[in-house]
Amino acid sequence: MGENFDTNNYSDIKKALDAIEKNNNKGELDMNVSAVCQNETGEKYAFVTFSDGVREAEGSIPKCRIIRNQGFADIEIQQLEKYMRDNLRQLKKMAAGVDIFSAFLES
């Protein structure tokens, strides 16, 4: 699934959709957002994980970049990164609202 597709080219979009269908993807995607983390230089970030039960990709906000990919096509990675950019404000709110201690106690 590492093939590159041009998102502006209809035939490439069709090829990408055919590749998704071939892998029995039902089109449902789960998304999880981590709590806010901080690196050694004080920069804050969070992780956004996308999974359909077979494939998984992990992105980092606020950079809105996919940093780990297992099975998604390049065109899908572009779409996930665009999703993160378009919804960055809401994703940041979600990350800020994660209470890791409560989540840990519930499991």
C-alpha cells in the first residue's frame, strides 16, 4: 500500500479507492487522542491514532504529521494529515481534556 497517488487526478483517486476495497476496508475509522505531552524543550504535543482494525497510523499535533504508518496508502496519509490540520483546534481540546489518571483507574 505504499503506492503514491495524485489527489488531483481522478484515475489515481479511483486506484486508491480500489486498493482500499481490495483490502476489505469497511470505511470505518477509529480515532484516539492522547493526553498533552511535553518534550525536554517545553514544546507541547499530543498523538492522534487512526485505526480500522487492520491498519494503523499515528500522527502528532500540532505539527499535523503522520509519524508512524502500518498499511495506509500515501493518499490516505495525506487525507489524515489534512484532517488533523482542518480539525487542529478540536483535537487540541480533546487532548487537553484527557485525564490520564481517571482513564488508568477505569481500566
